[in-house]
Amino acid sequence: MKEPKEKNPTISVVGIPKELDKDSKGDIYNTLLSQNPFIGNCLKNNTSSVFEILSVKHLKTNENIKQAIIKVSDDIRHAIKNNNDRMFYGLLCCRVYDQLYIKRCHKCQGFGHYAKECS
């Protein structure tokens, strides 16, 4: 069995209002960096730091609120955790949650592979 490669953590920032639909990923990125200085400090101090917005979508339970899915490096995740798992966006304080992605085969229900790779 192959050893899984190490991945950067993925987080979900929940609480971005729907009224900001005009905001693109770039605008959200710039707003989060400017209002959360600990992220910018991590990016300046460590060139291998990662802060990349993967997607922005509406919540299934509330169409008036959006969430941003962001790939971050370990040092940025620790900085967010030290900030009580909260990030500022506009006048709001948004909650941050970890996103977990687990490979699971639908053929044998095993973990670590998909059905097309199943033996």
C-alpha cells in the first residue's frame, strides 16, 4: 500500500453575507488578508506558506450566507486557531472550521482509494 502524501489543511470560513455576491475570489482574498494581519505575517515570514481560496458557495441551510473553502499551510492554521478559530471579514467575525476529505471506495467501502482503483 502506498504511503499517503502530506496535504495542507483545508478550512471553511462561514458567515460571508450574500449581499457581497459581487466579490470575487480575489476580493475575498484581499479582504481576509487586510483584516487579519496574522495571515499576512505568516506569509511574509515563511515563503512556503499557502493561503489559496478554492471556492466560494452558499450554505445549504441558509442561502443568505456564503462560505469560502481555503487551502492553508500549517503555520497559518495554527495562527487562526490561536485567534479562537475566527477571521474578520468586513464588519463580521466569521467562524472557521476544518474541512476533511477522505478517499472512500463505493465498491468495497474501503478507505484510501476510489472504486476505479479497487482490486
